[in-house]
Amino acid sequence: MITIASKVNDLNSFFDTLQSKIGGTLAKSTTEYKLDIKNNFATGSIRSILLEDGLSVLEFNIVASERIEITIDALLATHVNFMYCSKGKISHSFHKNTEEDTDNNHTNAIDAFQTSIVANIISGQNIILIEKDVETVATLISVNTQVSQDSLWSTSLKEAFIADKTDDYVYVGSYNLKIAESIKQLQSIQQEGLVRKLLTKGIVNVILALEIEHYNKDIANLEMEPTSLTKMEIKAIAELTEYINEFPDLDHKVENLSDRVGLSAAKLQEGFKFQHDLTVCEYIRSVRLTKSEDLIINTDLNISEIVYSVGFTSRSYFSKIFKERFDCTPSDYKKNKLAVSA
């Protein structure tokens, strides 16, 4: 097992320690650090992003040839940490820095599509464990409630997860696919400079909102089973979600999608309703509309070409649902785009 001890609030030290232990190529900017690794120890990357208002992000996208244990020093009763696993599994435990507690640190496993919220109240360290030979994609968003104590949402986080607590706080939630989609958006940002910073901050805030919303729903559903879906069925819904997002133009009949992942039509509808609050057809339509807006903004295709390129077969139907969503016809939307760029 590879053991790494460092301070995440000192990015230079943290990434220098990572690099010395597992190698790789380190890229640095004023707000981002990224370690790309391709060697006998691991393949993938570890990235950190510093944002305003006490926000920071730590991302793992890695396959390790040995288990990796990362021990990170923590300040007490200041930070609320939101963890999400998009793929594989990641584990977390608190370390109390006392001999009597060394062997009794309880480990919480966070599986794919699960959320977790942790806050250090009495333990001075967080331990993150990455499994051997498992593709692990995980994101940790940390909120320093002292730095951003003037903001209402920061105060709310402190009241919910830190105030009046006498022991370390940990919550491991149920499954959620919406967060995975937002994290993919965060990972795919290509812009640089101010635009990159604004997009990153915006998406991170969306992820935090989804995490808190999911937590509130979980707490409300403590005495009831929120879904009959199994972990494998939720994984199948995630695969179909990605498939529809990537190929919105295909003829996505429910029976074809069911056959693709081996789920019944009823189970498919239950899964999409649970994860997206939409039926399968509603989700497909939503993805196609989003894609059509992107094509209007970023290409020179005319409206008819866009209609068929995203999988619709009727221009009049497309115009109707486009106006319902954007309060504007596709043609007017395109004209406004041209006027702005002129």
C-alpha cells in the first residue's frame, strides 16, 4: 500500500508529496494543480481547484496498481466536505491522532453514484483510501465556513453539520445520477482565464446545491424506502443516460433501451423518474432540446438541419417544444444569436 501524508490546504506541499510518492507530471497555475500519472504505480490524474469564498475541489480519476492511502490534516469545526464517487469506490475515515483510537477508525465506503458529507469535529485528519485495480473517479468539494462566514449558505452549512456537534459528522447517502452529470461538466471545461473560473465556480455551486438537496431528501425519507432499484439497476440507468446524452439523434425507443441494458420497461421508467424526475421520453426530449440550443449557438446549421440532427422528425413539433422551454422560437433564437455576434 502507498501511504501519503500531507496538508491539502498547502497545495504545493500536497502535490509535491503526491508526486514524490507516485510519480507523474505536475502542472500548476494560480488556482489549479494537476498531477498526470502513467507509470507502474498508477494511471490517471489527481487535480485540485481553488475557488473564492473558501471553496476548493479535489478530483481523483485514477487506476492504482496498489492501494493508496492519503492522510490529510484538517482544521476542527471549520470545513464541510462533500464527497461523490462517479465510478468505482472510495473510502473515508477520520483519524483522531491518539494511540487508543488508532485501531478503531471506522471506515465508510462510498460506492459509485453515492454521496457523502463529512465534517471534522474532534479528529485532526481525514483518510482517503483508493482501492487497487479499480477505476476510481471521485470528487471532494470542501467549504471553509470561516472564510465564507458572511454568506448565508455558509452559515447554513455550519449550523447543519458543525454547530453543537460533539463528534465527527459523517453521512453516506443514497444513489444520485444528477450529480455525476454535473461533475462531467466540471471535468470537461476547456475554456481558460476568467471564463474558466466563472464556469468552474458556477458548476461547483450547482453540485453543492444538488448534494444538499439530495441530503435533505434522504433525511426526509429515513423511514421509507425511496426506490426499489438495485445498485446494478442504477448503474444501468447511468449507462443509458450517458448513451442518450452522447447520441441524442438516434431513435431511442423504450423497448430498444430496455434490451440494451436488460431492464424491463417499467423498471426503466422507474429509474429515470427516480434519477431525473422525468420519464424516459421526457428525458430524451430534454437532451435533444439542450443539444439543439448548442447547435444554434455554435454552428451555422439552419433550423431544419438542426431538427433532424438531434433526432426530431417534425419541425413544427420541435418549434412548439423549443418555445415552451426557451420562450422563443428557434428562428428568433437564431436571429438573436446572429444579432449579438454581429
